[in-house]
Amino acid sequence: MATSQPLATTALASSSVTEAAFLNSQLASSATSLSNLESTLSNLVTQLSLGTQDLSNSLEDQILRISSGVPRITFDLQLLRENALLLRFTLDAVRKRLHHSTAGGEVIARIRLLDLIKTRLKASLDVLREAESWSTLESEISSLLTESSFLKAGERLQEAGRSLSLFPKETAEWESRKALLVSLQNQLEASVSSELVRKTREKDVKSLKGVKKIFEMMERENEFRGYYFGGRREKVVGFWEEGGGLRDGATGPVDGLTKFFDLLLALINEETSYLPIIFPTQATATLLDFVRTTIETLSPSLAQRVQSAVEGEGEGTAEKEGMDIIIKCYKATEEFALGVERVANKLRDLDGDSAPGGEGITTSSAEHENQHNRRPSHSKRHSSSLSHQSHRRLTSRALSGSGQSLLSTFQPPSSTSDSHGAYQPHPWELALFEPFLDWQSQVRSLERKVLSSTLPTPNNSSPDLDPRRLLDRATHLFSTLDESITNSIALTHGFGAHQLLLLLEEVVGEFFAGLVRNMRALRKTWQSSASEDGGGGGEGDEHPHLEDLEYTSREWGAFAQGLKLLAVSRGLRDKLAHWDGRLKTRLRAVLKSLGGVGVLQTGEIPPGTTRGALALLRVSSLNDAALKGLADRLSSDDGPGADKDKGIFLPKSLSTSRDLTRQTQLFVQDVILSPLQLHLSHYPSLPIWSSPAPHSTSLVSVPEFSLSPTETISKVGEGLFNLPRLFEVYAEDDALAFEVEELPFIEKARLWEFAQVEDEGGHKRGLSTSVAEAGLASPSLSTSGSKRPPPPPQQIPHLSTETVIATWLASLTLSLLSHLTTSILPTISKLSKHGAKQLASDLDYLINVARTLDVEEGEAVDNVRWWKEALESEGRLDSESSAERDWSKGEKEVWDAVAAKLRAMTLAAGPVGRR
């Protein structure tokens, strides 16, 4: 049988529900069988009947009560009507009397005077009561303190503080009462402080909450926090002061700092159970302020301990170890800061505190002044007093503005972002990371010291140019620089990128500059020894088919050494380019993780650090215009067809490495040309220059024929013709092709044009053919006095072996001709008419040799040609004889110099005669 349920009739009150819908809803659950439906209907009818009867009875009762109350309401309305009429008649009578009376104004004035007297009497009574209260205040507080009724004493002092506002400020009466109030508050604080410290150690949260209320009555909440913080951190600070933290020990200074931070973080986690009860509205802010004051009250400070560990306390810690200590300590500090943020976020979620990092604990300057005025002068303040420490100014020379306060650099902590959206660090973050800011800003000088102590010092007195050791030194150099890059990124998170590049440029440049100095020293040594040893041939045991060449075994060895050094130069360049590319990739990734250029204002947070740490770096001297330019440079990709040097981060190092290549190429040229230059060294002292023309004894007139070249010039020409055979042996050596465009007297633009022509031709020629047949006649590779187009931006394509050898031959020929015109010919002291003809014949022979080697243009060839023309002029060396000539830029000066020299030679030899 179904049980009867109460009838829910509330649905009938809705206008949208009909009677039929209501009945259907009541019967829907009983439609399974007829018996259930019948039972439900009977119950529903009964309930509706009873409900109808109850409603009818209730309505009857309401009608009876209303009916009985109607006479009373009628009587009240009649009474109100009569009273209103009486009031109107009374007011009309008063108005008429006042209208006809002449003393109405005097009455009103008297009434006002009486009201003023009453008001002042009440104020005097209040003052007398307050005076009576202040006269007994000291005795009351002393009595309450004796009875340990601290809460009542606080309430009494709170009332006295409110009554102090009744007295005018800056008067003797106000000053005396203010001094009395501060003195009594100090007595109460001194009395309750011992209990506060004891309850803090016992972790009696309920009692601490009551003590906090007493401090709030005295408006000394910050003093309460100072006592509470001091008691809670007593063990942690004791561990620090007893030698924990960074004091050298069995586990090392970094492990000591990590242990200190672990102890402090454990204490902070424990505080999450107490702070929400003691500080229900500012639990998160109080927790972070606890972290800040703890770090600031450490003695010695965090910066002093880190510095002591870096210096090894006078034990001479190595520079590298000191840098490692700084970085590891900074990383430990970052890990601790991340732990604090996690705890603060958890606490914020629990207490609903919206303060993101300690806001809400700010104190205005006026409040600070009041706190200072009411501090006890006789009692010893706790070392952790928050009022002393909460706004300590931290300065650093590493800031963008020297001597500027860190706290004043940022906005108040009530805001986590400035007007541009940049994160503003909070005081606890400043206390943690500010000690490292000087080291971060000096990362370049610190790493420079590390590199100076790590990299070997070059020995300039004994240059080392062993190819294998040079490559090993380069490998060690770039490996060490990779460590410096890692250190800089770890310490500055990419903000020291520009300073790092300056350091790398300096160190790599010094490395290559040292090699350049060594190569110059090697060249100088070779040149001096070559001039002393003399020449000789037939000693090329390694190459029997070249025994007819005038090279000694020593020269063959030097030539092989030069090729090895060229290969080393190429290897060093490859290492530099590869390492430079990795450097660019690393820096781009670091700045990209920070938001690229945006990191200089806001940016993302890379893993392992906090916003506060980055915010300090953002306002440091590292974040300058140069860093912004570097970020822009990294964010732009190199476009196609760009110069090959674009994107090189170390352009000076690249330039110095090219100097090394040029010096090595010059050394190889010195070795190759040493036999020829040795022949030319005796050329100025030949007796033919001052000898007269031979006289014929025959009576028959014999015509004059062209003179043959001297033996010296013949040997020089044969030596130039034999150079292709020399290079044929080393044709497959790739070192010869390395930066062949850097050879002396080779124009890069013309070489590129020739390479383009060669690529379009699509064919190669054998070395057995002559140089002229190798396709070298057009265009010439050598430079000329005519104006040339600027070098093309494209990289020189891969050159064939024939082109490389032709380029070397052109450079060698031009170098030898330049040596002849600049160092040999000007040293001829006397020159007769016959000697001038002989010299012109020799120069004409050398011009033909150069033409055979496809060297027809170039400044050196032009100089030889001018010497020849000047000699053939037979004394007509004045400028007027060539006034109508079309001179190119600089040619006229060269001609005048040659003419002046020849005039000096011919005058020294005597009259040459004029036609």
C-alpha cells in the first residue's frame, strides 16, 4: 500500500500551472496500476478537502480580526484630524503675534546665544573629563601592567590615543601628552615583548593572536612582525652566523649556501600553517616580508659571504673556481626564490590574498616618522625589527643610473607592472638578487680574468707555428670560450650577450693577432737567412724531376711548411666560422626564450629563474642600446644573396684571420721567389751600368742591333717560366686555393668575373698546356691602374685548379716586378748611355715574360713599362716631353718620380748626350 505523501500545493500559486496539469503531475507516479491510481486519487481528494477546509477557516479568522480593528482605525484617524487642526490654529496665532511684535529679532538672537553657550559648556566638560583621564592615565597603566592586564592596558592607551586628537598639534600641551603616550606604549611593549618571544618559540598561535591585537591597539603592527620574525628565524640566522652558508667546509661553500636556503625554505613552509591564523588578511604579504627581512638581517651579508668565498678568504682561489662559485651561488639563490614563489602561491590560494608579492606592507613616510617618534629609547630593539628593515635602501653601481636606489628605481610594490607592462620586483626579490648585480654587470671583466688564467700565454720570443699544435690550441680556445658563453648565459640570462661578444672578439682577435705576429717573425727570419745563405740548385731530393730548379732542400722544406700553414689557416678559419655559427644560434635561442627584443621591457620567463631576477637585469647597465641592437640583429634572418660576412658576430676576428692567411701566403711567395730575388740582389752592382758603349775597330759601318738581356735577368726570366712546373707538383693541394683572392696584386672583382667566365665555359684544361692556352688571357687577374668596379657582394665560387695556379703565377710575377721597381732599380747609383740601353732591354724582356704568363696589366707592370719608356727617351725626362699624354690618376706622380731617379743616375755617370 502506498504511503501518503504531503500535498505540494505551492505549484498552484503559479499562473502558468493549470488544475489539470497539477493533477496529472500528482498522479503520474501512480499510473502503473489501477489499484495504485485509485488509492492515490482517494488520498488526493482527502488532502484537497482538508486543505480547502483549513483555508476557509483561516480566511474567516482574518475577516474577523479586520472587522474588529476597523472602529479603532476610524477613531485614530479622527484624533489625528483634530490634532492637526489644533496645531494649525496654534501656528497661526504664533505667526500673528510674531508679526505684530517688535522684539522678535532680539528673542531669536538670545536663543542663538544660549545655544552657543550650551555647545561650549559641553566642549569644556569633555576637555575636563579628558584632563581628568590623562591625569590618571599613567597610574592606571602602571597598575594594569603590574596586574599583567596587557589587553586592558592596550585598550586604555587606544582610548588615550583617540583623545589626543582633541588637542591642537605642535603645542606644548600636545607634545607633553604625546610623549607620555609614547612612553606608556613603550612600557607596555617592553612588558609584553618577553611573553611575545616566549609564545613565538612555543608556537602558541592563539596567544600570539591576542598579543598582536595589543600591538594593533598601539598602532605597532610592524613591531609585532619584527618580534615574531626574529623569534621564528632565530635558528636559521644562528646557523648562518655560526659559519653556515658560504663558510668553507668539508662540503664546500656552495653546498653550505644550499643547506642554508633549504633550512629557510623549510621554515617558510612551516609558516604557512601559522600565518593565516595570526595574519588572516595579509598572510602572503607577511610571508614574503619575512623572507626579505631574514635575508637583510644576515651578518655578514649574503654579498659579503659570496665575496669571501670567491676570494678564498685569502687563500688565493683560482679565477675559474671563483667564477664557478658565483654562478652556483646565483643558481642556488634562483632555486630558493622559485621555492618561495611556490609556497607563496599555495598560501595565496588558501587565504584568498590577492597580493602577488608582498604588497600591502607598505608604510607611508608619515607613518615611518610616527613609528620613529614612538620607538622606545631605553629598551634594546630586536635586531629583526621590521620598521628598521622594511625600507632599507639597496644601492649598486651596476644600475643604469650610478648610485640610484634600487627601490626607487621601481614603482611601489602595490603594483606588479609599470605603465608599459614591465614587471616590478618586490623587496624580497631585491634582497635576494641585488648582491649578484655587480658581478653580473662585470661579467666581461670576470670572464676575462678566467680566460687569462686558463688560456696559455703566447711566447713571443719563441714563436710556435707547428701545424698540429696550432689546431689543438684553437680547439682548446673555442672549447674554453664555450664555457665562458655558458657562464655568461647562466649568470645574466642573455642580458650580458653584448658584453660577451666584446670579450669573445677581444680574445679570438688576440689569438689570431698572435699568429699574425709569429708569421711576420717567420717571414723576417726567412728573409734574413735567405739573403745570407745564397742560392744553389740540384738539391731537391723529394722531387728529382725538378732538380734543374734553383731550390735547396731548405727552401723545399720551407715551401712545404708554408703549404701546411696555409692548410692550418684554412682549418682555423673553418673552426672560427663553425664556432661563430654556433655562437649565433645559442644567443638567438637565449634571447628568443626571453621574448627577443621584448625581454628588454617585459618578455617571458625562461625556466629556472624568476621575474624578479630578470627585472633587476632589465634595469642594470647590461640592458643598453647595444644589447637592443644585438637583439634586433639576431631577430633578422640573413637574406639570400647577402654578403658572406653578413651575420658574422666577430668581424674583427675574421679580419685578423684573413691577415693570418695573407701573411702565410706572403711567406710562401717569399720562399718561391727567394732564388729570383737573390739574383736580383746583385743586379744593381753590375759593372755594365756605368760602362761606355763598345767601340768598333772595323772601318766598315756596322748597324746597331737590339741588346740581349743580361745573364741575371735571363735567369730571372727562366725562373718565372719554371714556376708552372713547381705548382704542377702541388696542383691537388687545396691549401693553395684557400682565399686565393687575398694574394697580393689580385683584384677580387676581376677574379670573380674570371670564375664566372670559367663556369660558363664548362671546360677545364690540363696543366701541360701553356699558361696562355689555359684561358687566362681574358680577363686578366691582376690589378691595373685603371678604375675597376667594386668587389661583388657574392662569394667567390669554387675555382678550378688551373685558375688557382694562374692566380698564384700572376701574383708571383707582379710581386717580383714590384720588388724590382721599388727595391732594386732605385739602388743603381750610376747609369751610362749604354747602361740605360741595356737596362731598357732587360725591362723589355721582363715585360715579354710577364705577357707570356698572361700578366699584362697591373701597377707593377706599368711601373716597369714607365722605367723602360723613360730609359728609351735618352735623357728627355722632363715633364714637358710628355705634357700631352693622357695620364690616369696617380700615373703622373709615378712618372715624375722615375724621371727624377733616372736624372740622378745619369748625372752621376756623366753627360749622356742629347740628340
